[in-house]
Amino acid sequence: MAIEENRPRIPLGDIVSLFEKSGIESRKSDAIKAAVLQLAGLLSNRSVALLLRPEGGLWLGSGVCVRIADRYFVATAKHNLRHEDRDLRISDIEVRARGERQGEPLSVTRMGLAPDLDLAWLELDPVASNRPNLAFVRTDEIASLPEGDASEPCCLLGYPAEMAGKPADAQQRPLLESACIMTLSVGPSRRRGSASPGTFAIEWPPHDGSLDDSHPQPHGVSGGGVWLLPRHDDYLVWSPERSRLTGIEAAWRRDFKELVVIRIERWLELIANHRSELRDEVT
């Protein structure tokens, strides 16, 4: 998505109000804020920004890092890797760990796009595993969103174009800022948009109106990971380490205030189909 000049900020207090919906309550607001910041740090370490430069332009996308066996991938949305009905070249794609502006980008060795879903993968040189502040989601940190109609607490981590600095030209690296936003899943009976198989929806912005004045447009978060958060009543001690990757954000239905998320199981199926040597690891 094209980078914009305006750079909104999300007040931490508004994020905290959503955080409490997952059952995280405390008499001390500082404890909640600390948990929010810990969650944001953990998910940011597992996320990347995509700087996309087809035909001299500059667009922004998001991705989430996944390790399968001894292979290192970025899961993302297919439309990030296409421009005017053509697949981008690897040389058009710059992968920035945590959106960092300095240092070398992550080296992409190959890529694959789903034929019928808005999903794609980038494979990274294994040297990426040695980067500081960069982590990869393991297969045991992946989970399916429950199929029921209850609203589940979720978090989306991505790089909104509105929150990026605008560089002087497309070849420069913009200053990027991730958004870690608490929200809720939209149960099947509440979904206003058409429900494609293998997808679910999350509120964007939250339907209670708590972030209407500060919520960024989701352009740029496409391909970002959606995480299922642990509920406080399920554990004696709540920890963001119990968050589980559950989907890849792919589309925004503005009128319905819904983001469409493709279930992570479909991305794993894509890997199994494209990299047969990993099939036993993901099925």
C-alpha cells in the first residue's frame, strides 16, 4: 500500500481498554500497560515490514516470521507481491526485521504465491535466524481460531502506511512504526460481509468505538499476523508467550468495519503443497 504523509498515534490508554476485554484486569493500570508493551515487543520481534518497489514506486506491506523445521519463512498476503497483475521480482522486495531502518534487509532466497487464495510466502536465508531481536513462530505456537460464535480476543501486528514517515524518494527507507492493536473476532452470525471458506473476521476499528478517533487505516498491514490471545480465566498467570498465531490479514471491508483474515491452516497447506519436503512438519 502506498505510504502516506499523515502519521496518527494510538493512545496507550485506548489499547489498554481493549486489553481488559480479554479478562486482564488489575487495580494498577501500570501492570496492564506493562503487559501491553510486553505483548507488542514479543509480536514485533516476529514480524517484518515489506518495502515493495515495483516500477520505481514504493508500497508497504507486512508479514510474520515462521520457522518450519530448519527453514525460515515470511507469511504474507499474495497481493503484496503483485503489481498490476504481475508478480514482483525478489529484487523488488525489501524485508525489514521489526521495520528497522538501519542495517541490511533480510535476504530472500525464493518465494511462492497461492493460485487461489490471497496468501504467499518468502523463504529467508537461514542466516536470518542469527539476527538480534528477530524471532520465528514455531509450529507449536500456531493455533486455530475456535469455530464458535463467541468473540475471541485477538491482536493484529502490522505496519500501517499512515504511521510511516514519507521518504524524499522511493529508494530511501522510510521510518516505520508497527501497530499492535487489540481487537475481537467477529462471530459468524455477526459477520456482515460475505464469509469465504477458510476465513474469519476481526473488528477494525473496534465496534465499541473506543479507537474511532485514533485508529489508523489498515493500508500496509496486509499480510500481518493475527494472534489469538490467552484469556485471563484460562491461566493463573497471564503471559503474552501464550499468544498463538491464528491467521494472516488479507482485506478490509471498510463499510462493515471488518478485516478479513485467512486462517493460518490455509497458509500451512500452501507450504505443504509448494515445499513437499516439509509436508510432514505442517500436517
